[in-house]
Amino acid sequence: MSSAHTLSRQHDFPSDFVWGVATSSFQIEGAAHADGKGPSIWDTFCQVPGAIADASDGLIACEHYERWQEDVNLIASLGVNAYRFSISWPRVQPMGQGEFNEAGLNFYAQLVDGLLAKGIAPYVTLNHWDLPQALQDQGGWANRDTVQHFVNYASAIFKRLGNRVAAYTTHNEPWVIAVLGHESGIFAPGLKSRAIAAQVSHHLLLSHGMTLQALRAQGCTVPLGIVLNLSPTVPATPSAADQAKALLEDGRLLRWYMDPLFKQAYPQDVIDDLGEQAPHIEPGDLEIIATPIDYLGVNYYTRSVVSADGSWKPQNSGLPLNDMDWEIIPECLTQLLVRMHHDYPLPPIYITENGGAFPDPLRDGQVNDQDRIAYIDQHIAAIGHARDQGVQVQGYMVWSLMDNFEWSSGYSKRFGIVHVDYKNQNRSYKASAVWYRDFLAYQRLQKNGTPSSASAEKNRVTGVV
Ligand code: IFM
């Protein structure tokens, strides 16, 4: 039985709206050493004592590398028209430069074929954080050479997958790679330097722009873009100190990426704040970064609250929290989108990730995750409100298709609408998967009178409750 959450049904979404689910390579594939794959920085980072909350790793994950056909059936059974996944760079190019690994390339070519055969549009992300360790050994994203290596890798992917995919994304959440990976060090590669983080963010953006130019020169005609993790940044109190800090954090999270992409400049307040730690920028870099994108992916989960003395705690806000202790505040998604629409000449927007980790107790083999359903319902409605105000949102992807490796939280946090039993890798619908499937069937019914193309598929999925 699906639940009654119906706020999302009060909004009109066009028949070509993209409805999907999302994953990433390291979080689901496993097969860390199979068929010639090289190690990634996350394989290395997982071995650092204390780095991952449950001391787990990506060696097995959801065994998607072996079970991809089952997973394609699972995706099809939901009735989505899109699937967003990422390519593991070290699986297709173990050293990050030089030779490519045919088995790795073939894996993704088959996955794309399998999705297309089911009428599901493949949205391909080229970098969702699993940089080849061999490149990290030479400085990783802090080394400008990595920029060209990334362009070469992206070109090889395009050569193999071509214009059969729906879209290519260069990077997922460059802020996370730069700041969590190189400044706070809580993510791979675990460095703690503000200067390195700033340089890394510049190289990520530069490689993004260069990749766009290279792929278009090679004949790429499908949309190209980048995915940013964005939130409104709000001061914890009206004090001048909190407001100043919130403005700077807005600069670091949002304007540091949006300004160079759309205005060909880094925000001056952040440059000033970085001082000598500001990145080295070569002549022409900013023009390359501002190469026009065909779409912008926005990953939204929560707002960001900032206090000058760092004392703010989500528990004090009175808002509901998810299992990550992230506030649930869907109206901030509308606010964010409307603000961006006013501040930047936006291309079409896709909400490329949205969802939540919830405790998800398994009772009699079922997960009745009404909290996740409410979250998704409210956020789809929030997108409807933004569309009403003129924001061109053209797609929505739930994070995540299934429970998976949640980075430094390991397997202790579950974001999936499909439950994964890590003992036997059984996938089973949570109530939210049923809700999403029914919502999508409702959308189809509204638009073209087809209730559900998904029901036939449903029975073919093993372990579906
Ligand atoms: O799991 C991650 C994903 O890899 C990137 N965006 C946020 C998600 C939830 O933390």
C-alpha cells in the first residue's frame, strides 16, 4: 500500500520532465580489484584507521558490478525515465593516464545498452570522487597535470559511449572534493590544507571547462553540465558577526562555483578571505571555466546554518532532522532555486540528488519509511513552487536508488528507497519506492493516460516486497 503523501500531486510537471534515481560508482559497485580495476583514493582512505565510522570499505558494497542487470530491472520496475550513475575512473583507466581497461569500458557500455533497452535515459557522471590513487600519488587534483588527464579520460569515455547517453556531467559536488577532501580532511584523500583545497577547486573547474570544449570538438551533441551541492546559507542569529560569517560561507559554497561558471570571476570576498591561500590561476583559465553549460545539476538536502563562533547545533533549531542530523526544510529548496534564477543566467536545472537517510527499521521484512516519503513528497512540491516562479527545473532524481556506502559513515546510514540486505545483497522495495512508483504512474496517467509501465517489471525483481 502506498502512503497518502500528495503535496507533490498538486503541481503540474510536463510530460518530458525527467524523473530518476541516482547512485555513484564507489558507493554501489564493489568489485574493487576485479577485471583490472586500479585502486581509487577511496579504496586507500577506507584503510585509514578511524576514517570510516563502521570501519567498512567499498570492496563489496552493493555488488552492483556483478548484479547490474538485476539493478537495471529494479530501476525499470520503478517507472523512472532516467538513471544517474557515475563511472569509476580507475576501473576504465587504472593508472589515471595511459592505457585503458577494456573490461571496465565494456561494463559501462553494457550498462548503457541495458538502460536504453528499457527506455531509461542514462545520465553519466564522469567524476563522483573516486580518483585513481596513481594520480593522487602525483598530487591528485592539486597537480595541474590532473586536469589534462581528466580531459583525456573523459574523451575516451565519450569515444566509447558517444551520444547514446542522455547527458554527461563532469564533476559531482566539487565543493565536497575540495573542502571535505582537502581542507577538513574527513573525506578522501584526507588532506588538511585550505590552500590546497582552493587550488583543487580551481583545477576541478578548469578540467570541467576543458572537458566541455574537448567533447564538443569531438562531436558530442548531448547536454553537458556539472553538478553542485548547494544550500541557502543562513546566519544562526541576527548578530552582525553571524551575518558576516554566513555571507562568507555563501561565497565559499555557492558563489565560488556559480560566479566563475556564469560570470567568469571568483567572488572577491572569498579571494580576499583566502589571501595568500588563494589559488594560482593562469591567464585564460577563467574564460575556459565559463564555457557555457547545457544544464546545471543541483544536489539539495538541507540548508546551511552558520554561527561565527561555531556553536550552532541542528538539535537546537526545532526542525525535524534526518539520520545524518540534517534539518528537513523543503522551502529552502524553493528559496535557493529562486535566488539562483535571479542572480545568474541559468540553463535548465536538474535536481540531480535529493533524499534522506532515515533509521529505516526492518519489520517483518518491510521498511515503512513514511519519513522519507514525506521528505520526497515535500521536496517535489518545493520544486513545483520554484517552477511556478519561473525557474526552469526539468528533472528530479532521488538519492538514492538503494542503500549504499555513505562515505565516512560507511553502511551505517541508509539513503535508499530500496533496502539492501548486506548479508545476502537482497534488494527490496521500501514503502518510499512504492510511493515513488505510484507517483510516477500518476504523472503518466495525468499526461498520457498510461497508468503504469512499471508493474510488469516489478515481478521480475528478486526480493521485492
Ligand atoms: O551519498 C552522497 C552522494 O555521494 C553525494 N551527495 C550527497 C549524498 C548523501 O550524503
